[in-house]
Amino acid sequence: MPEWPASFDLKRCGRYSEPVTRSIRSDPAPRTEALGDALQFMRVLWAVMHALQQASKRMEQQTGVTGPQRLVLRIVGLFPGVSPGDLAELLHVHPSTLTGVLHRLVSRGLLLRTADGDRRRALLTLTATGRRVNRLRTGTVETAVTRSLRSLSLADRAAAQGALALLAEGLSGASRR
């Protein structure tokens, strides 16, 4: 049975007013095998989502852009002149989801939005400042993901990407029912 050290004080966490001097629980920790495949997978997805959010916050403090903003900059850097609609399609999101991100990047001088020939479509390109941020390779979410992916075989990477794509498709279909 795990016990907290007598000196452990949850007051530092801002949740409790009394120091913990006894065991928090008398039963063993729940066994994750009992969750089944779907809940096990969701548990890992939750951990990934939480880690992405935390890494994004750290990255914003260090580089001035969040993970989603960085992803937009990287894609626009790879596809200069991409339209917001095509960018949304690449990212598998509704165009309205990108509106705020694009607005912030344009207003901060990282992204340039220009009208296409007939002015019905906008095209996105990086500014000089956007290109500098795009060149960053340390302290980014992308670097952490790249490092993790390097530990996987090509077959495992393909299987993971396929499983996540299938899950995204299944969840999209579930939300329409």
C-alpha cells in the first residue's frame, strides 16, 4: 500500500488545508487492464492531449507562439500562397476554427494575408518575422514529437498514424449521428 511521506503537504497545491500524515488510500491503485481497449486508448489520448497543451504553453513562453500557431506557420512555410480553406482542409478542421489563429498571426506580423486575383479568396504567406519563427528548431512541440517518432520503426509510425486517422474518422462520423 503506497503512503505519502509524513512531510508531504498538499497545501502547496492549494487544495487542502491540512498536511497529509497518513495513507491517502487503503486499497491498491486501480488496475488499468480492467478498462478495456477503448478506455485504455482514450486514457492515452487524454495524456497526449494534456501533454500537447502543456508543451504548447511552454513553447508560447519561450518562442511567443502556441503549438497550433506554430503548426499553421510551418504549413504556410511549406505551402506559401495556401488559402485559409485549403489550410483548414490540411489540418482537418472547419475554416472557422482557424479564424482566430490566423487573425492573431496576421496582427502580430507573422503572417501576411493577401487577396487573390479576384479578391474572393485570400492567400497566406509568411512575413520576415514569420520566417524567423518558422526556422526555430528548439523548444517547439514539433521537436518533441519528432524526437518521439524517431524511437519508432517506420512500420510503427505508419500503424500509429493509421490508427489515429481511423479514430478521427470514426469520431467525426459519430458526431454527425
